Amino acid sequence: MCGIAGFWDANVRGDDATRALDRMCGTLVHRGPDEGGQYVAPPISLGMRRLSIIDVAHGQQPIGNEDGSIQVIFNGEIYNHALLRGDLQVLGHRFKTASDTEVIVHAYEQWGTACFARLWGMFAIAVWDGPARRLVLARDRFGKKPLFYHHRGQMLIFASEMKALLAGGVADREVDPIAADQYFTFGYIPGPRSIMRSIKKVPPGTYLVFNGDQPAISRFWQLTLSDPAPIAEEDAAAEIRRLLEDAVRVRLMSEVPLGAFLSGGIDSSAVVACMAGLMSSPVKTFSIGFDQREYSELEFAAQVAREFRTEHHAEIVRPDVVSVLPDLVRAFDEPFADESMLPTFYVARLARQQVTVVLSGDGGDEAFGGYGRYLVALRAAARPRLPGALRPSLSRLARHWPDGRLGQARLHALGLSPERRYVETSAIYPDWARDRLFSDELRQLLRGSEPYDAQLSRFAEAAGRDFLTRMQYVDAHTYLPDDILVKVDRASMWTSLELRAPFLDHRLFEFAMSLPASYLVRGSGKYILKRALRDVLPQAILARRKMGFGVPLEHWFRTDLRRFAADILLSGSLAQRGFFNSEAVATLWTHHQSGRANNSRRLWALLCFELWCRTYLDAAAPAVTAVA
């Protein structure tokens, strides 16, 4: 696991290029605390920071082919590197290390950009192809590893994190108003946009080619949607069990200590169960909880730990958000309002005291229909729709309903299509709430824009499939890469911890998506996964209600977080930015403090945004230190 950075710029040479790489890579030390490396040969300059996991002694980067004409820097893990190495050796390639990075070098040398489809794993890759005089950037299928870039004229600069790209000194920091609108809608910013106009994200499952002109982006993998496979339930369950065990097995490769996050939910428990059956020593497991019992899963995690005799480490988290949140905002680069970033960071910090690599259950809900909102949306879609003439009237009425009053969201939803209703389900600020929050100037800039375009276009791509599959397809292309995987990558790497997600093995995910919807949701979600695990996990774990990874924000905003949040949200700096209606912000705060409404998610989004502005807009440059 590493952090990578570099640029194509024929005007930056020698010591200037080295210093620029030093600045960029200096912001990535948390991703690679063990060592660094550079390759400078104008117009290309490549740099990286390494967290040593595989071939610790010899896997330094950049790595070149036999004559040095092709150079690679790489963030991630290639789980089938040993198989590919054997194939490449038969074809005549000679290796000097046992690292997976060198396999990428020779795979590219042999197959060109077609090599990326052969890689199993998580990756952000930069290839300097000297003979073809081109830079190639590639990102893994689901977007587990981040990759940002800025292009201007004959120059392109890239990095694993936006703070490293900004340290290059060429990308400006102008906020993209459309991205800000998306942030306050979803709590995250869907790619390929970023919060800054000048910076974009390489989309998951694609590669970018740059030769000094316009970047060209091509897709090497697409989540396909075919008719459901004709397979018996028993056979489907057996195949899921086989694929999951193999996904865990290949993710156990490591020369450093390895463990697992354990929430006590089905997904993380399944991963731990597989690990326990494959490892000769007890699995190290890690859990966190809160004082508020309704937000703590520690008792379930402890039950699984006892069942599989793990070496279990658990911690009750006290709300030290005031000290942690500003550093986490720095870690995430963009405004990010998923409050589960806090427990993810806390459990990563706990695990890093013992191990360097963890496995997690991320991706199980998307693959197997585990979200409660899927069930709600399926029930709503099955109900008869109101006559078309009534729907606009209901939406207009909802806009004038007192914000936060019971029934406002339901009234609005009655006028929506099932697709639109689903994408608005988890909106932090629905349309009418953003109208009240945003200043006149920002609303003018947003005239004609639609924050739901990315989701609705994915629904259209999946036309013809059942509604559950379409929702999963939308989430796999938006919520998963831009929320879930951003959260786990930034929170874990901020503590220099590598996280691997077996449920995001593309073979397992593709198989799950090929199954009939009735195999996934039957009364509740994950039916076929539970059947696959019924002789593995305790019945109490299989039957328990899904909790999610929440935090007691509503309580914190009225207690421990109250003074800190009030100083920021009601401050002059928030009002002076020109983004918001100060009266609307004050009303949100007053109504929450009085108990009239639970505005915790909306206040949290505002709090994280203002802290981001202070860090990345007001500060001269991003700091290079991480949370200890």
C-alpha cells in the first residue's frame, strides 16, 4: 500500500522536479511511512511513499522493466500477482523482485493497457511508457484506491490524494458550485467531479492516457447486467461460499501482521469466520462502540469473537470529536459528511496498534441487497402511483411545508417516480431544504443543474432489470465508490493501515449481481448469503437486525459538541463565504437545540464543510502530518 504522485511537464526538470515531488509526497507519508522513491526523466516525474506489505525487502518503487524504458508506481495490492508472474515468465520476462508492482510492469510490457483487466485487486497505477512516450493512469474496478488529476495545456499532474496534488502548486482552489450542491445533497461528491473545478477523479474501472495533449479515458471493466442466471438456491449458496472463501484466502497474503474489523454484523462476521478457517493462528479482531447502547454492537462482536476464538480487542469510544474532527477533515481532502467516518477512524486507530493490514465486510450490502432502504423502496414501488396531474402539486406543497415537520418528506415522495424517490431517500438536504440553505448567489450559479443526474443516468443504463438490481447498480457506481470506499480508504490510511474488502472481489460481486432478486431479498436482505453461511455463523448473528455504523450525533450536538459546533456554525466566517443564508443556518441550529427537529445530519454537513473551507481554502497549504 502506498501513496503515488507525479506529473508530465516538460518545463520542470532536475532539482525543480525533485523538489516538487518531495512536496507532493510529503503530504502522503501517512499512506507510506516506510520509504519513498522517485523517477525523473522529463517530461515525466514520478514519486511515491511506500507502506511495505509484500516483498518488504526488495519491493521499492518506482520499478522498471529490464531496460528501464517502462516505469511503474502503484498504490494497492494485486492478489493474483503470483499467477500472472508465472504466465509472464513463460513468455520470457525476467523478474528481479517478488513484488506485485513488478508484475504490473511486465504485464503492461506484454499486453499494454489490456493488462488492467487481468489484475485482481485494488489499485491506482501510473505507468510511464517511454517507447510510446505516454503516461497511463489506471484505477481499480470499484474505485477502492483514489486517483486525482489536474490537466492544463501540455501539463498533467496526478496524485493519490488531493492534498498532494495541491502541493504541486498548479491547481487552483476555486470551489465547483455543482460539486457543493451534490455534497449538501448526498454528503459526498460523485466522481468524476471533485470539490474544486480544476481537479477531477479518474473513474473506477478506467484508464487514462496522456501524451501531452488531451487526456483520453477508456473503460477496461464494466459491471454487466445480464438476465438472472438459472441456478438452484442450493447451488448458488455453495458458489457464494466458495467465492467468499477464495476472496478471503487471496487477501491473506502479507509479510506483516494482519487482522480484521469485526462489528458483529453478518458481513464482517463472515470474513472473520473464513479467516479463522484459513489461518493457523488466532485472528486478531477489532471493534469499537459507544456509551449509548443503541449505537453499540460490541456484544455481538464479542459473541463472534468467542465463537471463532479470535484475539479480540474492543474499545468504548468517548466523544473526542472536537480534537479528532479537524484532522479527519484534512485527511478526507474534500467535504465529506458521512458521520460513520468517525467510528471507522477509531477502529482503524485501534487496529493499527496491533497490525498493518485488516480485512473488512465492506461491499456486502451492495452485493447482496442488505440495505434497509432497498426494502422500503421495493415496497413503495409496488404501491399504485398517484395520477400524474397530482404529483407536481404534492411536490410544490411539500416545499412550503414547515421544514422538519412530520410528513414533509413523505408528502414530497408521493409525487416522485420510484427511481427519483430512491435517489432522494437519503438526501441530507432535499431540494426545498437546499433552496432555503443556499444564498441567492449560489442558487443563481446552480440554475439548471440537477444533483441527481449521475444516479438517474445509472438507473437508465439498467433499464429492463428488476428494481432491486437497478438500485444495486446505481449504488455500485455512486454511493459505493464515492462514499463507502472514500470513508474506509481515508480513515484507515490516515493511520497507515491497509484495508482489504473480500466482498468487493469482482468475481463474487458479479456472481451476486447475476442472481434473481428473490435470492437476495426475501422478507429481509441477504437471503442467499445467510443461507450460504447458516452452518458457519451463529443463528443469533444471522437473525439480528441490521444496525449500520452510526454515531449519536443528535445527542452530541446538544451536549459534548454543542459549544464547538456553535462557534463554527454561527461564526462570521461561515456567513461571509457567500454560500449560505445565515438565517437558515441559525434556524437549523435553534430547532435542533430546542428538540423541535433532529437536524443533526444537516448540521454535521455544514460543520464539516466549514472546517474543510478553513483547512483547504483559508490555509496557505495543506499540512503534511497525520493523526498520531
